[in-house]
Amino acid sequence: MEHAARRPALAHFLDAQRLAFGPLMFQAVRAARDMGVLGALDAAGQAGLLPGEVAERAGVSLYAARVLLEACLSAGVCEVEGWRFRLTRAGRLVLRDEMTRVNMDFVHHVCFRGAFELERSLREGRPAGLATLGPWSTVYEGLSRLDPEVQRAWFAFDHFYSDAVFAEALSVLLARRPTRVLDVGGNTGRFATACARRDPGVEVTILDHPGQLALAAREAEAAGVGPRVKGAPIELLDHRLPFPTGFDVVWMSQLLDCFPERDVVGLLRRGGAALKPGGRLYVSEPCWDRQPNEVGRYCLHATSLYFTAIANGTSRMYHSEDLAGCIAAAGMVLEEDRPLGSTHTLFVCRPG
Amino acid sequence: MEHAARRPALAHFLDAQRLAFGPLMFQAVRAARDMGVLGALDAAGQAGLLPGEVAERAGVSLYAARVLLEACLSAGVCEVEGWRFRLTRAGRLVLRDEMTRVNMDFVHHVCFRGAFELERSLREGRPAGLATLGPWSTVYEGLSRLDPEVQRAWFAFDHFYSDAVFAEALSVLLARRPTRVLDVGGNTGRFATACARRDPGVEVTILDHPGQLALAAREAEAAGVGPRVKGAPIELLDHRLPFPTGFDVVWMSQLLDCFPERDVVGLLRRGGAALKPGGRLYVSEPCWDRQPNEVGRYCLHATSLYFTAIANGTSRMYHSEDLAGCIAAAGMVLEEDRPLGSTHTLFVCRPG
């Protein structure tokens, strides 16, 4: 968006300091949001507020108001004129935009403490920051036992990005008139339930950790499709264990980014073997090279760091060429890849 | 530098996500610097490197190289063309600029873990993040007992900003031909030693915590001015305790930003009382409204957050009007304020 070569030297210095102080500024902007400072500014509109007025309306100390307003000024979240502070457009996004809120809560509750161990995670090939959340070797083992605040932030982040494309994906999948669908890594069952609700002739089997299957069963039950949503517990990473077979559709939504490439290949191979003749395997992933703009790419590259330091230490958000390579390595043929919403790519594969 | 009103909506979204993922991107860029990824790119110059070449030259896994290169791409630290990654200007600053390095090390070692408690610190009026470094009520109590890596980062940051203006400040102070100088909060004695070395007719007394005085005495000893650099231990915050008296010059360098305004007033009042007739009190501070550009202001606003979450929970980097108000409240007359280097302001005060 901004062309580096034409920017003045000072702008590069500012970029470097924004990186260097990013963790402190993150916490200041988040605190300003959660302590009512940004809300007070928003309500005051273009007239703006003096620090003392912000303190009074947000119910914080004058010191807190000043520290936060001054940090938010440099962070670009507010602006000042004659000591009256006003919210900027970026500030309104921090306060009101759902994606920005979900990202910030996820980074604070799930990632912040463990991010300190990013370098160690990379050196040791394990999520060294996960110990800040619980005594597990991957975050998936602990998902159902996370602290409530952490769990809420985790699921809000996960659902925000995956659920948006379910309706469109279902239109593509159900056009094949499948009767048996295998949802690999079905998580809390949102897709399976949506699928069963939309087509009463479909039965969905979810493959996942037993802890996740219990959550998924509750979701399906509550939606009245319990009898057509089944769970099959499996260790996804033991590639000697075959998946159940005889499916028209195998569905993998934001699953493969949770695994390193050698496991991606193993999962695709087992997914292909689960298909009936004529069946198709569908992979839905947000690929960083297929984003409509730099914002989407930025979020994905940052999310990879969560995988490194917190989730599993070995996976990342992939480039479409990475996935195409894995599909070929699994002996599958990539029939088509098409955009799903503005953020995801749907890879349609058949056994080779 | 960039005018908010004219920027496209997408740029504001990107700003908001840069804030939201700032802590993760910070750790990625720091790891890329410390694991040799940025160094490998720098050495390759405009030709750039493939991820596999980076992994080999930096001695890291291919996974680590990819995760870091992709994050650095979105962070603006490198750019890519046909899978060949090259360092950008911001990347060269991260790798080679001393200020950026000092800031990043300070944020990582001293601030990162405790920054998680910024909101709590603001709500409770105490540095709730300091527990990540040691069991003290302010960082000053623990300075001589910090972990070596943390201590190194703390002093490098402190000295980088304060030492640069010592020579110029000494020219101003010594022009008064003082014989007795009081250095309030003299820290590791760098200023006191420089002052004694530059003018053999001057004796400097350092007021500080006993732990700091021991370090300062060693510094003066090593420079051969031990006999003319004395230490006087004092609890700076007990405003009933007068300072020693009879000084031509009282010097406060980056001292006042370590205290809330009510203590700033108390310190200025006691400093004024320590002067001989005709003496002057000099305050050197980097004020956020007196910076030559947005970079300096940004660093100061971020540094305030360190004071909140780690150092003492009550102080911040001041605006020149804040300090002028404290000087008046202490019954002193602000005779002159003048720039010191490009970053600091020297306030020259006499008793009213």
C-alpha cells in the first residue's frame, strides 16, 4: 500500500520503533479499550475530551487517563488538539470492529504470555509457550480444559474465521448430493450441524479428539440433528490408523494448518482412502497468497506465530503452493481450486 | 507524517491489526534478528535468498526460516519476489540501528512479561508486572539484583538516552564555574564521573540508593576521580529528609520521570533548598512535546508504559508543561528552558 522506496527515512525509523515497542502499545490500546477510555472519546465525538474529563467519564485515575491517552496518541488510536483528545478511524476500529476485537482478545488471552517463548519454540520445534496455558504437549489436548476467558477468546477467533465461509462451502459440497460426509477435525461441530440442518438426506461423521466430540454432540443435539451427526474418536496423527470409509465427501476445514507438511500429506492420503468411488475431498484454507489485501495476509502470518509458540510448534498458515505440493505428494489430483468468500480457498481433490 | 484523513480505509484496518498482533510480530522480528535470519538476508543483498538457503545459512530449521520470513514479510522487515526474500530498510534498522536494538532488547527482557499486567497496574496504581523480574515494590530497589541479561538491557536503554546529552549539559553547567555539584539520583555515576573528569576544580556528591552508590563509586574509582566523587545515601521519596546543602549546582538527569507529580514537586523543593545563594538547579528531561519528530515522541510514550507496568506504577515521560507546572508548584522560578541535543530539554531553575 505504501511504497517503501519512496518513503522518507523517518518513516522507516518509525516502523522499526513500532515493532520494537509493539507489545507495550498493544497492552495500552487494549487497556484503553477495556477501561472505557476509547468509549468515552467515542461518545464525545469531534469535540474531544480533556484528560481529566476522560478520567471522570471512564472512572479511571487521572494518571491512567494520561498514560493511555498519550500512548494511544502515538499508536494512532487518538489525536490531540489543544489537550482535547479525539478518537481516530483506527481507534474506532479497535473499539467497534469485530475482527479487530477478536484478534486482540485472542492475542492477549491465548498468545501474549507464551509469545515470550517464540524463539525457544523455533529452536526446539515445540510450542514452548503453551506451558503458560496448561501442561499439554499441544493446545488441542487442552482445548476443553482452558481457563474460561482463554477458551472464549480461542473459540471466538477460530469461529470468526472458519464459520464465515460455511454457507458458501456447503452450497458447493451439497451440489454433489452426498449422503455420507466425513468431517475431519470437526472441532465443536458447527460445520457438521450446519450441514445436517441444510440437507436432511445427509449424515455427517466427525473425526476428532474425544473431548471435542462431546462438545460437537451437544451442538448437534441442541440443533435437533443429533441422530445424523455422529462422532468417531481418532488420533489424527497416527497415520497407521485408517479413517472410516465409504464417504461421498471428505471435508477438512482449517484443519491442515494445524499440522506440519509431513502430517498434512498423511491426513490427505487417509482422507482420500475414505472416499467412495466418485467421491471428493474438499480442503478449505485461508492461504496467505490468496488474500484480497495486505490485512488478510498480515493476520495469517501473525497467526502462524501462534501455531509456533502455543498450538503445536510445527505448523503454520500455508501458501497455496505449499498445499498443492502436499496434495500431489498424497497421491491426490487437484481438480480445482476456487475462492471461498474473500479469505479462503477451496481445494477440490480426487484420488489419483 | 501520513495524514489520517487522506489514507484509504484499508490502511486504517492494517494499522489496527498491526496493533492487535504487535506482541507476536515483535517476537518474530526479534527472533529473526537473534537467530541469524536477518543477518543472512543482509549478507545476500539485493539477490535475496530462498527459504531453504536462509535455513542453511542461519543454521535453523526450514520451518523456522519460513515462519520468520513470512512474519517479517508482513511486518515490513523483508520483501519477497519469486520466493527470494530480501531485507527492507526497516529490516536493516532492526539489524543494525543501535537505538532500535536497545529498544527491542529492553522491551523483551525488561518489559514483555510484565506488560501483560499493564491494565492491572493502572487499576491498582502499582507496577503489577514487576513481579516477573523480582519481589520488589519498585524496580529501583532491585536494579543491582536483576538477572544479568535483564540488567544489561535495562542499563543499555537508560544510558543510551541519558548519556548522549551529558557533554553538552556539562558545558552549560560548568560555565557557572561551580565547585560543589549535587547529582540527585546519580544512578551508576556516569554523569558525576564525567563532570569530575572534565573540571578538576569540581567535587560531585551523588544522592541515591546505597546499592547504586556502590556502582557509582567503582565507576569514579576506575576513572581516577574517586576522591572527588562522593556518595550520600538517601530515601529520595521521604520528603521530610532534607538534601545536604551548600551546592552551586543541583543536577537532575532523567530523574523526575521516575516519580509522580507530587513527588516531582517534593524533589524540586528539596533540590532548591540544597543550593547556595546564586546557585541553580538543572533538570534534564526528554519531553514528549519537544521531540524533533514522531519517532522520539513514540519512544517516550511507549516508555511511560514501562514506568506504569514495571518501574513504579505512578510515573511517566512528561510534557514540558507538566514539568513547568511542577517547578512553579515547588516555589522555583524557571529561568530558561533550552534544547539539549535533539531529544532533551534543559530546565534552568532558581529559588523563587
